[in-house]
Amino acid sequence: MPAKPRFVFDTNTIINAALLKQSITRKAFDKAIEEGQLLVSLETIDELNRVLGRDDFAKYVTDDERMEFLAVLLREAAFVETTVHIQECRDPQDNKFLELAVSGHATCIISGDKDLLVLHPFRRIPIVTPRDFLDEVWRK
């Protein structure tokens, strides 16, 4: 088992952390980076890149800022090749985060997505909101 805690953030949580620098989500994201290791997979990075590349995000981030953010995220995160196939989430698009967490031996999944939160805990991996992560799970 890895020595440092390992965290999975879903796409919307990462985007909220990136765009809202004073938010609870950003504080949770920063705490996770400070205290442990973020986990990413090819599927989660692909989705993040697609979402940030949408026209409606153009008013918030330029293509250069998006690429820089993704480069920093990839540099800071641990890449995990998913080794399991999971179809247990009521939103099939969210199964990739469960697969990443299980394959990467995650300590915790941080999300605001009700489709993920309803599965708490998933195979002994807590699934919590950013606020709960700061208040209950990772209080130091």
C-alpha cells in the first residue's frame, strides 16, 4: 500500500478548484496536493481536457491556460493505468473515477456529484464532498 494518501477528484471538482481560487473546493484540492498524491488516468485527463476545451469555458480560460493547467496537473499527479472495469454508478460516465480509485488504491474520492456520493463508501474507499474532506476526513 502506498505511503502517501492518494486522492481522486472528479472532473467538475477539479474545474471548480481551478476556476474558484478561494473556494472550499480549491482548499480541498490544495490540501490533497500538499498532503498526498492526486491520481489521474487517461480517461479522466481526456474528459478534463474535453470539458475545459468547450466553448463555454473560453471566457474563463484560454487554450494556453488550459494546456498549462493540464501540464501542471500531469506533473503533480500520479498516472494510474486502470486495471478494473466497473459498472456500478448510476451515471456510467462516472465509473472511470471508481475504476481509477480502485486501480490506484485511493485513500478517498472527492466529489460533489450525487451519483458518486450515493455510493459512499465504495469498496471501502470514502466518497466525500470537498467540505467533508476538509471538515471530517482530513482535519489536521
